[in-house]
Amino acid sequence: RVLFSLPPAFSSLLRILVDVQEEMGEGQKISVFLAKDRFEQHGIMVSQGRLKALLQELTSNRIAQYDVAEHALTVMQPRKLRKVLDEVEAQRDGAGAAAATVSSRSSGPRAS
């Protein structure tokens, strides 16, 4: 439910973090600098303010643990998280398609 309420841009960043976590190994710490580099490789520029907000959102929702001393984070249960992200994306796509169908019906030609 938490992931569904977050903006799609957040899901993109989280998906990248899950990829990095799976590469590093479950339970390993990801340097925030490495994460930021990966975001940039995907064409996503993340400001310091946005990065801070992302870290806050991840930790407050228990999606990741942040180690202040090492400036690194650990994504909790990355495989399960990827599955949930896929489900959220499918639901959003389904909701978007349904909304598009409704709006095209209501804006169609009208008989006078």
C-alpha cells in the first residue's frame, strides 16, 4: 500500500536501488554515491534535497536501512520488493488504461 501511494518517479529510483542491491548481494551496504551514479546512468539527476527526501522515505517506511556513518543504505528484502513494485506498476497501468477508456468514451462524438 505504501508503494502504491508513492509517485511513479519514486518507484523508478527504488527499482534502480533494488537492481544495485541484488548486484551487491542481499544485506550488503550500497554507498549513496554509487546509488547516485546509477541514477545518473539511467538519466535521472537527483539533487541533494531529493536524495535526502528519498532516504527519509525509504527509512521511514522500513524499505531500507541507512547507515549515517558509512553514508550507505541497505534495501530490505530486494526480491520481495521487486515483486511488489511489479504488482504496483501493473495496477497503475491497469488503472491508467481504464481511465483512458472512460475519458475517450466521454469525449467521443455526440448525437444532437
